[in-house]
Amino acid sequence: MTKMMKYGVLFAIATLISRSTGLIRDVLLAHEFGAGIEFDAYVVAISFPFLLRRAFAEGAMTSAFVPLYNEKNKSNEFASAVITTLGIVTVSLTLLIEVFPKIVPTLLSSGADRKAQDLTAMLSRISMPFIVFIFLWAVLYAIQNSHNKFFLPAVSPTLMNIGVIAGTLLARVFDPPILGPTLGFTVGGLLMFVSLIPGSRKVGFSYRPSFNGVEEFFKLFFPALLAMTVSEFNVLIDVNVASMLGPGSVSAMQYANRFYQLPFGVFGVAMATVVLPMMVNESDRSQVHLSESIKLSLFLTIPSMFGLMALSRRLIILVYQHGAFTYQDTIITSKVLFYYSLGLPLYSIMAVISRGFHAKKDMKTPFKATLISFVVNAVLDFVLGFAFNVSGIALATSIAGLSGMIYLIYKARPKINLVHLSKVIGASIVMISVISLLSLSNDSRFFTILLVLIGIFVYAIACKIFKIPEIGEILKLVRR
């Protein structure tokens, strides 16, 4: 069994645990708040910290940090300098929003009414400290990844989900109730950071205030930050266009995106996270690691894409349709999920290849791919959004992912086993044919769960028949 397979599957299992608690979180939020003004305001208020988390902390920082940390003799001093310098930036950003909270609704929900914008501004003051905690978490996350420690960092976001779950269960205590999950979101971010301190100490890290050794880091950081920032501007455009399409549109997009992020986080992010330190630590086998990561990513994301598309309506009914979440909300959200699903393997491959370039300290090529994707998404958001409502925004996102992926494949020229790819597609088609036929026989929620399990079983059997080796390796690892 290869290291890529071992670490990738362990990371995927940990992420599955985290994303499963995230799904429970979203079920509770949907039950308590449905798709309305309060939840719209919550989504926008946490979007800004999440945007900064992905663009500033997890994305650009990790991509620039890992290659340099692994080659530095004084890695502790280097990591401490990164914490000191970027810590000042995140604290400053937090203070800015605390003083001027109206910045958030102005940027992210310009089409919303005054009441929704005022509520968003209030919630933003509560959610903004999250970026300080999550930045510190991201540094410790990258340190442990550099030492091939993947499981505990990947499972740590469970704590944020638990915080939101607790806040949602106690929502009636607050006025307005949406304050509960917002506060839980921020407290959960603090717990995520604290949870990684023992593991970071175990691999030898100890913080000492310093500004030394960050010059080379910033040479890589700023191009990567620019790429991630451009990518996250897609979120700004998506949310803004959705806010123009009527109440509940932002909520429907958020619920569908959360569901889509489950397999993307479990499979796509897993491969992208593992491939970066492995390509850095074993540079002589970098192309082998890249090709293997793409191969495994496709093996996992293609059947997930087919499954989400076929069962989108049933899954939304199963998870969200209760309490304040109506059948009409289900119809809209399931359509959005269907079109988001098309982008699952595309963005997964895009993430893997981007990290391959980052391992070589090439930040420009992924940036160009991101820029292409951004332009395509920005244009299609308005064209498809106003033509097909909020589901058009999801379709625009998937098409944008296709354009970025094509560019990166052209530049990286990775070895893609087309025979293996055709077998994976064939096994996925067998799976989807079986569950689509069975789906006609029963509409119960329990049967939806059964269909998911049947789909996994049928895909595994089809992989055995088509002699796809990954299924055997994964089963061996799970047994161990």
C-alpha cells in the first residue's frame, strides 16, 4: 500500500467524521431557522470569516508554509515568525470589522433589505474573532501535516460544528435566536486551535516571538494569497447575485453547498492536503505522487458526483425537510445541489494539481487557473443566475471549475490513466443505474439511507468486476 493511499484514506476518514457533524449542524439549523432572513444574515456573517479562513489561512498560508518549513533548519523560528507577522494582520482585520461591521453586508449582501443588513452587521461582530483563532489553527495544522500527521488536524473542525450545534440547541435563549449558532461558531474556532496545541508540541514546535525568516515566506505567500483571494471573490459574487433573486435564495445556495462540500472535503481536499507535503518531502517522486493523487481522487469523486445528482431531491428531503424547511425549499435546494455536483471531480483535480505546483514553489500557474475560473464564474453568474435562478449560480460554479481544471492539466501534463478512468466511470454508471431503478419503488426517508448504502456496495462490487485496484487497497486499510 502506498503512502498516498494510506495518508489519503486516513485524512478522508477524519474529514468524514468532521463533515458528518457538519451535516448534523446543518440539519439543526434548517429545522430551527429554515430558509429566511435570519439564516440569510447568519450565512453572510460567517461567510467573511470563512472566506478569510480559506483564502488567508488554510489556502495561501499552508501552500507557502509547508515547502519552506520542511527545508528550514530553524523551523521553530520560522513558524513563530509567521505566527507573529500574520497574527498582527488577523487581529487588525478583526478590530476593523468590530468598529465598522457594516463593511460585511455592504460587500456580501448588497441586494438584501435594510433589516437583513443590520442583523448581518450585528452578527459579524460576533463571528469575526473566528479568523484569529482559525489562522493560529491553520499554522499548527500545517506544522503537523509537514510531519505527516493528518488524522487529528483533519478531525479538529468537528469542534467548530459542535459549537454551532450547541448554539443552535440553545438558540431560544438568545434574542434574536440566531445569536446562538453565531456565538457557537466563534467558540468552536477557539476550540479548534486549542485542540492542536498538544500535537504541535509533540512534534517539537514551541512559539517564541520573532520576525526572522519570513522574507522568503512572503515571496510565496502573496502570490498564493492573490490566487486564493481571487477564488474567494467567486463567493462574493455568488452571494450577491443570490441575494438579488429573492428571500431564501442565499439560504438554498448555502444548504446545497454544504451538502456538496461533504464529499469534496472528504475526498478532494484529502488528496490535495496529502500531496503537498509528500511532493515536498519526496521531490524525486513528485510526479508519481501527483498522478497517484489524481487517480485516487477520481476514483472517489466521480461516483460521489453521480450519486449526488441521482439522489439530490431525496437527500435534501432526508436531511433538511422538517420544521421550518418546506417542500418548496427542498425543490429549490435539490436543483442547486444537482448542478453543484457536476463540479465535484473538476474542483478536486484542480485542487490537487494546484498543490503540486505549490510544492515546486510555483504560485503563478495556479493563480492563472484561478483567474480564468473567476472570470468564467463572474460572467456566468449573472447570465445563468438571472436565467435559471439560484440553480444557475451553481451551474456557473461547475463550468468555472471545468475551465480552471483544463488549464492546469494543460500546464502540468500529469499522467492520467484513461483506462482506469473509463473503468471508474463504468462502475459509477452501474451504481447509479441500480439505485435509480430502486428509487422508484419507495419514497421513505429510511429507504433513502438504504439507497446510499446500496450504492456504495454496488460501486465496490462493480470495481471488483472491473478490476479497479483501489477498492482492494481501501478495504485492507479499513480492516487494519
